[in-house]
Amino acid sequence: MELEFYGATERVTGSCHIIRAGGMTVLLDCGLIQGSREEEALNRGPFPFDPASVNAVVLTHGHIDHSGRLPLLVKQGFRGPVYTQEATVDLCRVLLLDSASLAERDAEYRRKHAETARDHHSEPLYTRDDALRALNTLTGIPYHEKIEILQGITIRFSDAGHILGSALVEVWLQEGGISRKLVFSGDVGQYGSPILNDPEAIETADAVILESTYGDRLHRELDLTLAEIGGIIRSAGTGHGNILIPAFSIGRSQELLYLFAKYYDAWELDRWQIFLDSPMAIDASRIYWDYPELYDEEAVGFRHDDSMIPYRKNLHFTARVEQSQAINDIRSGAIIIAGSGMCNGGRILHHLKHNIGRPECSVIITGYQAEGTLGRALVSGLADVVIHGRNYPVRAAVHTIGGLSAHGDQNDLLRWMSGFKNSPELFVVHGDLQVKKAFRDLLEERLHLKVTIPQPGDVVAFGG
């Protein structure tokens, strides 16, 4: 038995790990690398393994940094099944088709506005047809159902509390009379976050692959975060510009709609026009609505009392391009939720161009911002930023709200790892290098575990 580490070893994004046992090869996640243009260009390179040799894929959740290279995997020879939680099948249909559409539009733009000979012949990373072929490989499995996916390899999903359908994966392996159990965290959510259940405890494992995105820091307490959001909205008022909220289409956008419904009166939202300006977020919100059995107790009760997607007269779902463009004619009184969450693409860029230079406007950053993204530049307090090749002065107020992250913080990750009754070998991935080192030291000190930070291409014997 072997573990091999590839994506998300040098950075947070691009989740991709391999299990080999009993002559079978299982890929854990197949995510896009996100960040700077140079980093994203790595997605066009070949996989560091033969896709045709992979017998099955196990997908932890739908976020594109975990699922986004599945169309490339199929395109390059993978012919097996992809197993994931049921809700993730629905979300992937939205995410992968959107990712393909963006790739096609980007390639078309480069051909029409070519700056180099290569631009004249730009091809999309993958097409909608490629995405559809990948979607046909997905098989949905409910939480807590134990299923043998290949001879000698059995899996079970538990709720990770990160986004709808996000899964912690238990993998039981058998080879030559030896049995071992591996657990892969995927992305671990916060305890006590809105809508979703807390991450479920797993009690035993021989080895754990653990994400570490926020392994070196703590999020702000949720109550303080909610008070800050309410304060920003109330103090801005309807006569003082617009509020822009870059938001991930899956998870964060639905969480914001839920909070806006819950605190509608307290935050004086009746004075605003609220726009969910993302076709993908609109589709994903409808999918969230279809899975109330995955909500936590409070959200279930609230759903019965009111709509989680609050259809009030001042909430607008702007799916069409012309609707989105019309928002930019509004000079004040608009709250605009739009993707992408890291401001590295999507409609939020157009809204930033119209508002970032206006001191009466506000930008609320609610999630992780990777190195090299426009979102990181805003969080870092740069005086000027580049959008679509042009410089824009940053005069709007930029507020960083850490408490709404879909990722668990250091305490959440420690709490989840403390649920193991034995002492599994631990591999820390999905984090910036300094974060992983700090988190490794803490895990060794607090939980007395053997912790390794794998490098790209590392192969670790497992089960000897």
C-alpha cells in the first residue's frame, strides 16, 4: 500500500492525492490550481501520473480546487467512476459547467485580443463537452453508507461541515492479508457555522491526510463577526455608496442570503437593494434549498418559518448579463454579492471597476484570499490594483471579515483531530508552507502525533 502526494502540497489549492493498494489506484480529489496567472498555467501541464491507470476517484466536495480538473482527467484517459456525496453531484454540475464556460470565453477573448502568437491560437483548458463527459462519471453516495468501490477498497463519507455535501472520507484498504484505514479530511468546516452541521468526529485511523488552510490562526468569534457586518451595513446607509461582497458561489453566497434573511430587520436591510449577481450562485442556492436534511437544527427551523432564500421585493437574482450590467448604473444603496470569491475573475471585477475608487463605497471580504489574487491585494491594503490590465486607485473602505470562513480555524482543526481515540500518523497538506510548519509543530506539541509535511511526488509506504 502506498500514498502519493501531488496537488495542494506546495499551496492551498489543487487537491490531488493517490492511494495504491491491491493493484488498484484511487485518486483523492482532482482540483484546479488557483492563484496567480503563473500558478493557474500549471493546470495545462500533464498530470504527474497516467490518468488511464486510475481505477476510481473519490471526491470530497464540489469546490473547483478539489473537482476542477476532473474534465481533464477524463479527457486524458480516465475511464473509471467518481464517487462523491449526493449533493456534490448536483453542485458539480453547476461548478464544472461554469468552469468550462469561463475557459471557453477566456480563450475566445484571447484570440480576439491577441497580444502574442500563442494568444491567436488559444484553446480553452477544457470545454463544456469535456465537463459533461466528466459529470457522467459521478456517482452519489449518502453520508454514512459504507461501500466497496474496488476490490479491497471500501469508503464511507461523513459530514465535513464545509459546504453542502462536503465529506470526510474514511478508506479501508486490504492487501495481502493486511488491513489499514486512511482518513482524508478534504476541507474541514467551522463548528457552529450557519446552515450546516458541525464536522463529524471519526474515532480511529492508521493515517490521516489533513488540510491546514487556517492552521496558524483563529477566526473571529461568529457573534462579533455578525455584529461587525451589521454595523458596516447600518453605518453605510442608503445614501452613501454601494457595498460589494466578493463571495464564493457555493457556500458563502448561500450563507450570506441566510444571514440577510435572519437579520433583515436588525441590519436595516429594507433600506437596500440586494443583488445576488451570479448565475452559478443562484443555481447553487436552489440546490441548497433541495437538501434540508443536510441543514443543522437552527437552519431547519428557520426554513420552516421563512425562506432561506428570502424572496423579498428588494432581493434580486440577476442571472443575465444585461441585468448585471444595469447594476453599475446604481450609485448608492446597492449590496452586490458576486463571484469570484478571490476577485480573480467573474462579475465582481466589473463592479469593483465602477466602485473601488469611490470613498463612499465599501468592500466586504469574507473568505480566504490566495497569494497572487486581486482579493489578496485588497486585503493587503494596496493603494492601487490592476483590473483587466488597468490601474485603479483603492479609495473604497475594505473590510476583512474572518469569522465567516467556510474553513475551520486552528482550534476547529485541533478539535476535529482530537476526536481520534488512537494516534494516527498525520500528513499535513492544503496550506502555505509556513502555515503547515506552524500547524505541524502545534499538532506535535498538543496531540503528540507524528506529523509529516509531504512534498510534491512523495510516495509513502502505508501498511507495512
